[in-house]
Amino acid sequence: MALISKTKQGRKQRLRQIIAPNHIRQKALRAHLSKELRAKLSKRSVLLHKSDEVLVTSGEFKKSRGKVNDIDRQSKTVTIEGIFKKTLKGRENPVKFKASNLVVLTLSERKTKQKNKVNKTKKVSQTSKPSEKSSKL
């Protein structure tokens, strides 16, 4: 089944979200950037990573801050350090948030493709020697 095809039918859209593979589910885990980061990176949203500092923008825990503790692609939710909800038995369960209800305040250290590409091109240019092409007639 092609997940790229467009349809207006809600049942088909919901089905495609449910059966989506992980590389497509990952795109649902994007969160908006704070105004400072948005100006600095020239992006509006970014994929969430572990240890990013986030701010909750809606719900019972609005205006709570913390670092991303766990990212669950299956349920498309994120848990944050220090935000728990008590059960009737007294246990503390971590609260799960949708990425759309979070704003990223600081980014964790992450590897980027651009840095890797720059490093690879430098290594290749240093090690490569000009070679003579042999012509066949």
C-alpha cells in the first residue's frame, strides 16, 4: 500500500497513520522552536531528540519545563523528566505528551548530515590524488 497517495477520506488517512512505518512516524515527532532558536536556525520546527529542553504549551502541565526523557514512535508521544502523575495507589507514572504541544528551548548535541558531509569531503580531498584516465580506442 502506497502511503504517499493523497485522499480526502478520513478513515483512509487514519489507517495510514496507524500502519505507517517508523521512518514516517518519526516525522510526527517534530516540535516548534522557540523564537530565539527559530531566528538562529532559520527553521520553524525540528525533530525531537533525547535531552532537548522543552516547554509544555497546553494541558494540565502548561508552562512546565524539562528535558526529553523518552520518545515513543509507536504511540507518537514524548515523556519529560520531572513531570509525573500520581495514581490512586501512589505510584508516579510519567506523563506522555504529543510533540505538537511542546516548544523546544535548547537543542541537545546532535550529529548533522552537513557536518558529516563536510568532514567526508575534507578527508577525500586530502587523500585523493589526481589520476590519469586511460583512453581505449
